[in-house]
Amino acid sequence: MSMRYFGNCPAGEVHELTLSNGRGLEAKLLTLGAVIRSMNVWDEAGRKRDVVLGYDTAEEYFSGDSYFGAAVGRFCNRIAGAAFDLDGKHYELPANEGKNQLHGGPGGFSYQIWTPLPVSESEARLRLYSPDGDMGFPGNLSAEVTYRLTEDSLVIEYKAETDAPTVLNLTNHSYFNLAGHASGSIGQHRLWLNADRYTPADEALIPTGEIRPVTGSLLDYTREKPLEEALAAAEFGRTHGLDHNFVLSGDVDVPAARLTEPDGRLSMEVYTDRPAVQVYTAGGLGPVSGKEGAVYEEHQGICLETQDFPDAVHHENFPSAVLRPGEAWHSRTVYRFQGISQIRRRRAKLLWV
């Protein structure tokens, strides 16, 4: 793993870490927000293809509101009314989306500097201490995220401990475009989900508490299909496409999701031990200036945010998101790219001949 100075922002000095597996995968991370700034794969012509959206400067990551590639917490997604009760105590949180809190608040984990702990050329660990009262949440929390490249995957592992009861929901907020970060709409990307239910939400995107089958709806991705129909659907006018929490089957050995680029040569499987995934097709994005002169607009990336249920603190029928002292919170998500190792082997064979 190599590290270089990336820039400064109001949160402090930011460094960029580069991981490589030496076989066709390379990731660049930032200490600000534990961001995945780039995810490079090699295409069939032997060229690098960066498949995540991002910015060029630290200041853009700090001041932007798109959460490009960030580790999101303490509580990703939404908490209704920016408040919750836990063990008979009431906690008020700073709101940053109307009356609600989104992605841990205006100063959440995405906007803080994480401490890097180099491990190897293909692995890095970042740590963050979140004091009691940080963005209104109780308990002194120690959080850690590890990024590791294997032969064909990016593995993300989260760990956390607290000294007082709190709530926790961590995810990564990368926007993927498997054709390349500057290649335009994801409408022709195909999506499959191992999810036959979802949690309906109100106009503010707060879950109603119902868990509803996807059968017969546009949200049925139990058979792979292009995203194009959902992006244009009138019934998704509020979200301009998908911004929905899907309930996963619970089988960690089966992919939670599979995304395939239009030409079918590159796909990405997502594995997770979380009970849900938020699928966001960037209906609220842009136009915004991105990396390398790119201008990103709506529907030019898709987020597959593995998570606990949104607003779980207000719904007893949802899986609990409470973390207590003495408990070790652990979560694992894998983004597995199919087509990379085959491409590399073909190139090696040609070079040998």
C-alpha cells in the first residue's frame, strides 16, 4: 500500500491510499470519510476502467452532498424526526434532510478524518473515534473499516464497539458505473436482486413500517432486467428512479445483487451479511463536476448500500440496530468483479505467445 498527500479541507489534512492486487484490481482510498475514490479494473483491451464516481479534490469531498464512495455513519440512511428513544432516554439529532437526519447528520463519518493503518499492498485499515454526543448519538464509539483486494473482489469489513447503548448502521456509498465513471447513463445496466420484499416509504423516504412483496411491481428484480424502465417510471417521480430499501433473503453465500454493464463483459456481484440493501440510481445527482473533467448528471451511477433497515429505531418489527457495551459489531460486504481474472489470463497468454 502506498500513501500520498491529497489535499486539505476544513476537517484537516487528507491522504490518498493506493491498494493493488497485482492482477487487475486497484483501489484508491481517502482518509477523509474512508472514501473509495477510484476502483480500477482492466477491460478487455487491457485499459484501466474506473468504475466509481468521485471528485478531484479534498474540498469537493468535504463540501459535496453526494457521499461519493464514503463510509457512512453513525447511522446510514434516514432517522425520522432526527430523534429517537433508547432505554427510556430521548436523543435529539441534527437534521440535514428536512426534519429528518440522513447518513449520520451534517458532520457524520463521511466528513471526518479517519486514521490510516497500512497492512499490506492489497489491504488497508482506517479507524475513527466518535465521542459521546457526536451528531447527537450516545456512547463513545470506536469504528474501523478494512478494505482488502483479493483476486477478483473488494472486501469491506466494519467493526465497532461502544461504551454506552447506541444505534449503528454503517455502509459504503460508492456510485458504480461498470462502463466507466464518465460513460453516462446506467439505464442499460442490468440488475438482479436476491430480494422478494421491500420496505415502502412515505414522501420523505421514511419507511412506513410495512414489509411488502415486490411481486407484480416495478421493484421486482428477482429476474435480471435493465434499469431503464425504473429510471423513467412515473410512479418513481419523487425519487427519479430507484431509492428503495430491499429486504434480502439472508443467505450470505448467495449474492445479494448482481450488476452487469450493457455489453455484458463486466459484472459485479455484491455479498453481504446485512439484512437489506438500498438501491439508489442517483436520481438526485448533478449536474456536478467530477473526476478528470467529467460532469455527472442523474442516473449516471448506482449505489448498492448494504445496511440495516432505514429508521429501524422507530419500528419494532424491523431488525434491531442497537449496539450495547460488550458487544462487538461486525459486518462484511464483498464487491466481486466477474471478467477481470479472465481478461488478465487472456492478456498473459497473448504475451507468452
